[in-house]
Amino acid sequence: MMYTRRGVLALAGALTVAGSASACGVTGGRQDASNRRLRMMIPNSPGGGYDQTGRAAAKTIEDNDLTGRFEIRNVLGASGTVAMQRLLNERGADDLVMTMGLGVVGAVFTNKSKARVSRMTPVARLIEDQEGILVPKDSPFESVDDLVATWKKDPGAVTVGGGSTAGGPDFLFPMQMAKTIGIDPRDVTFISYDGGGPLTTALLGSKIDVGMSGLGEFEGQIADGSLRVLAVSGKERTEMVDAPTLTEGGVDLVFSNWRGVLAPPGISAEQRRYLVDLFTTMHDTEEWREELRRNGWTDNFLTGDEFGDYLQEQDTRVETTLKELGLT
Amino acid sequence: MDLLLEGFQTALTPTNLLFAVIGVLLGTMVGVLPGIGPAMTVALLLPITYNVSPSSAVIMFAGIYYGGMYGGSTTSILLNTPGESSSVVTAIEGNKMAKVGRASQALATAAIGSFVAGTIGTVLLVLLAPTVADVVVKLGAPSYFAIMLLALFAVTAVLGSSKLRGFVSLFLGLAIGLVGTTTGQARLTFGRPQLADGIDIVVVAVAIFAIGEALWVAAHLRRKPLEIIPVGQPWMSREDWGRSWKPWLRGTAYGFPFGALPAGGAEVPTFLSYITERKLSKRPEEFGKGAIEGVAGPEAANNASAAGTLVPLLAIGLPTTATAAVILLALQSYGIQPGPQLFSAEPELVWGLLASLFVANTLLLVLNLPMAPMWAKLLQIPRPYLYAGILFFASLGAYSVNFAAFDLGLLLVFGLLGLAMRRFGLPVLPLIIGVILGPRLEEQLSQALAISQGDVSTLWGEPVAVVVYLVIVLILVGMVASRLRGGNGPSGPGGDPEAGSDASTDRERLSA
């Protein structure tokens, strides 16, 4: 009797082990490198910036049969902090990536989370988006010089709007610009709007003096002349608008809002190499060129350790900015 | 007019008609499910812009938008489970109607009201889009603050016969609205990042309405005899028509301008419409027990607001809701920029879209009106199964947003609150309004003061704001005057049966 019961238990145990092993095989897809199923987490809602980039990358990878299918999941909450916490919790998961960007780096600080980017495994930086300095049609500011002069005279009197919350790119850019031209970031009057739409409204109605944001959502208003661009934040000018860079305008600041891909911490070197190779191959496809063109994204590819160093640098820089403002 | 006819030619090609049908059906389905809204659906369908012509895609997206506005009402009425924030108010009277066997009429007045409002809204859109858009950007945070304040003021009309209970409910709602980090400070988040973005109104409404009620029924199932829901007339009677048409028109008048305003939205006009109908009704005693006006008005308001949203979107490329923002994204991925030049640059697309809105409205009516009596039969399911189904459905909806168990916990906590509110006779409407208005009021106030750097005089610095404050003062004066004259003011005792009836049935239930 005892023996039989023990036998049944052993059999059940063996079945469980076998079952979980085969389950691992299915999700991890270890057997066939060219046909892995991967999961991608996206830290904002469908249609948002990370979502567009993540889905475009996943589609390119799938269409070129670089691996199996992607299971994409939008994990919302606290500007990406919730998703970062999940990534941290899935330590060692060899089938997970997350699309993220500069905004997530800042959100982790403002939400006082421990899931910092420097703890994750860097895979690749994919694209960058320049920030633009926007003013309404009839604004007194004709150039960056005008803005800098007025801003320095009375820092608080210039109302700056952005399409992100404190810690997001549209917030970090004016703060870093203020610091560069010698204004205490704490004196900046920053108005946070819930995305590009409300920011456009405020600019068109001249409720604020300047708007700082990525230019994609403003193409229509820039084209019909109701909004003007004083400068863009990148190293070089962008084809999208006819505006000088900040450095040309005499402000020594290069700022870019980048997006990239991370993996959970604690994955094997082999798995990391696999992911880096996967996104490198993806980056070289014709479809990806087309996605970049279609979405007006600037290619800014960087992988592995170099991306890791870049993340480290961004992490520190954002932390410094936010610390000065008392936001961490 | 010729342009519109050409638009119909675009909209009525077999392909585009098919896309309109798909859009309307999809929209109705996602409208039904709490958690998944039209914005998310359109976003997930964005990849079709790779393969489909711009007109077809936009026509489908518009169908989803209108369908979503309508679909939410079906579950609101039948299951007390609003699928969208814009149909939360519909549940209040709609579900009461369903309980007395008038589900068909509620569904019908919602369908026809949506059709009427959507059609009028689309006509207004055609007429006004090119001109009105410039005006809406003139309104700033001070004006919105004043408008929201006026709306909050209107809540006093629905506090119920016990002012104390009404205010308790309102402040509970305002407190729930405080959760989040929108001000830069974490408030009431208990260190949970899941709470950082605040609590979704749909989760609160589903929990308070559906979960709260299911728990309440479960708690009383043994002690009370089964109420059989009578099978009513399948169609609207002449009296129902007579009571519905004015609320439809008034709802449209609320919904359209709010939709067109950048910070307007669809929720505020629905409850303003509800409150107005309650005030104007010749039978105020029916409110809280299933008054058809309370369904007709809000349902018209939410569809009209969807039409209004397209005004700034098409005219100046300004998205005022999440769905509009995603539609804008779709247009941009075709290289089309909405704005003043859109009407001349892409006449086929614009007029095709406008014509397809008429088509989508008609489709919604044709698809949904015959379904109303069929849906109403759903309520014949024995109560234990029906409520089990509602619980399952509500949980699925809450879980589907984020696939997080946390949201289910949230649903249960608010469900228990809903149960407690029923037990103690607290009216639910003030709470819902508090959750909707609180955060908006705060956002506009803090934005206005941030721009003016703390100078309070900015609050009456815009003409619209001044006018709205004058209206508030007039209402106040009117209330005080009528109180002095007869002692039975507009919000005086007897003017409102809801809380009273809740409380009295509560007592009956307890003694039973």
C-alpha cells in the first residue's frame, strides 16, 4: 500500500517535472533559434510613442522571419515604472524584451522606484527624436537669442509647456536648457500637458509662451504657419522643419529623446548576444528603413556595452537634473 | 451639398460600406466590454493603414468611435455594467428601467437618441467645422475651471433627500479622484505604482454599480422572495416617444459643444443632461425608478460629443480625446495633415468621412433597434446565473485593461464600497460625478495658477469664465430666493426621490 502510494507520488512528480520542462521548451523555444517566441512589453498605451516603435520593430522582425512571433503586451502605469518593475521581477527570463526610452528613465526616479535602467540588460538603442522649441505664430520670439534674452531677464515670466509630466523628455529638455544658459531650473515655470493635443491647444491659444516637444504631432500646424519652430535640439538639423539647431543658435546643448530595447537582468551572455544580433539584423532590413521614413524617426542605432554606457550616462544625467529640482 | 453627395458616393462603395459595417460592429463590441475602449481598438488596428486606402481606414475608425459610444449603453442598461465612461450615467436610470420590464424601451431610446444626436452632430460638424475651430483654442484653463465649477454646482441638484448622505457620497468620489501623482506628489497611492495614474472611472463605476449590486443581491437572496422581472412591451409607446424627443435634442445641445472643446469630453455633458432632465421632468418622482428621460438625454449627449470631437480634429488637426488622437495618428501615417487646408487638399477623404458618419449612424440604428427586445430577454435568466454572469463579465473587463490581478483587487474593494453604500442608503450619482469632476477641476485650477504664477485674478481673466461665474451667481440667487419664498426650493425636500427610495427600500429589506 505504502509502496503504491509512493509510486503514484513519484510518477506524479516526474510528470510535473516533465510537464514544466516541456513548457519551458515551448515558451523559450530553445530548440530552434530561428523560430523563438518572444514577449515584448510596452510601457505605454497603444498608439503612444513606445508602442509605435515597439510594434514597428516587432513587425519588421516577424515579416523577415528573423524569429517566431512576438506576443506584445502594453503594461501601463506610472509612465513606465510599473513595466520596469515587472522587467526587474522577471529576472533571467530569456524570452522577454521591453521597448522604452528616455521618459521611462525619468519616471523611475520621480516615482521613487528601484527598477532603474542601469539594473536591466541593455539590448539596443533604436531611434531618436529631436525636441523642438515651438512658439505661436504671433509670438515676440523670432529666434533662440530672443528667447534666451527674455528668459534670462526674468526666468519665471516665460511659461514653458511640455507634453509630458515631470521627469519626461519635454520636462527634462527645458530644464537642461535653462541650466545651460545659466538659469536655475527651479525658477522655470513649467506647465505639464497631457500629451501633444492639449499642448497644441495651449500654444494655438497663446496660453503659454513656448512649447517644448517632439515635432511629429505638430507637423500640420507648422506647415500652415500657425506655429513656428525656433530651434531643434539634436546634433544636426532635421529634414522635417527648417530650423537651426540649438548649438547653431548659441546654446551649447544637444538633447535627444531616444527609444530602445531592454531585457531583464540576469540573462545569459549567450541570450544577450542572441537579442543584440536579432535587433542588429532587424536594423539592417529594408523594412526598417521604410518604418523610419514613414514615422519620421532618426536612426540612432547602438547596441550592447556601448548602449549600456549610454544608459548609465543618461541615468546619471537625469538623476542630477531631477535631484536639483528636488524631484527624486 | 454637391460635395456631400460626392462624399456619399465614396462612403457607399461596397468596400467602404463593408468597412463601415465592420467598424460599427467592432465599436459596439468594445463599447460593451468595460476596459477596452474605442481608443485602444483603433490603436491596435493602426497596422491596417499599411494595406487599406485612407478613406476606408478612416471610415472604419469613425464607425468604431460611434459604435463604442453606443455599445456602452447596452450593458449599462441590461447589466448595470457601463462599458465606457461616457455611458456611466445611462446605467442609473437605464438599469432601473430594465428591472421594471422596460429594457426594450431603454435600449430603443438609447439607439434612436444616439442616431438623432449623431445625425444632428454630424450636420453641425459639416456646417461649423471650418469656422468654429479657431474659437475653441481661445478657451484656457480659467474658463474650463469655471465650467467645471458650474458642473460641480449642478451636483447639488442630485444630492438626494438627505443632504448629508449626498455630500458623503460626493466627497467619497472627490477623495477617489485625488489618488495619483498628477500633481507631481504621490497622493493616496500607498506606494503602489499601479495607482500612480489614478483610478479609472470605468473601474469605479463597474464596481459600485455591478459588483456592489451583485453582492447586495447575494446578501439578500435567501431572505427575499424572487422578484420576477416582468416582460414588457417590445417597442416604445407613443408616450415614450413624447417623453424622449426633447431630452434627445437637449442632450445633443450639451454633447456637441463639449465634444468640440479641447478639455470638454463626453462624461460631463452626459451627467449635465441627466441633471437637466431630472429638473425639467414633469414626473421627477420617477427618477431613480427608471425614467426614460434619464436614458434618452445622456445617450444623445455622448454621441453628439463624438461628432463634436471631429470639429477641432478635422479643422485644425487638434485631437481632443484619446480616440481622436489615434485617428490623427492614422491620418499622419498616410502623410495626411488635418488642418485648414485639409478640406481643399483631400476633399474625397473629408466628405467621404462625413458621409460615412451618417452611414454609420444609420447602420447602428438598423443593427441595434431590432436587437433591443432580444437583448431584453437576457434578463429572464434566473438571478443567480445572471449575477454570476455579471460578476464574470465585470472582472474580465477590469482584468483586460492591464492583465494585472491588482485591478481585480481594486474592483472588489470598490464593490464592497458599493455594497456599503446600498446598505446605508447613500446615492451613487454624486460619487461618480465626484470622481469625474474632481481631478479635472484640480487640473484646470493648477494649470491656470501655474501659468499665472500664483496670481488668483487669472481665474476671472477670460470672458467665458466671467460669464460662467455670473451664471453660478444667478443660480445661487434663484435658489435662495425660492427658498425664502416657499421653502421648497428646486433642491428642497421632495424634489428628489432617489436617496429617499434607496433608504426606504433599505429599511424594508432590513425588516423583511
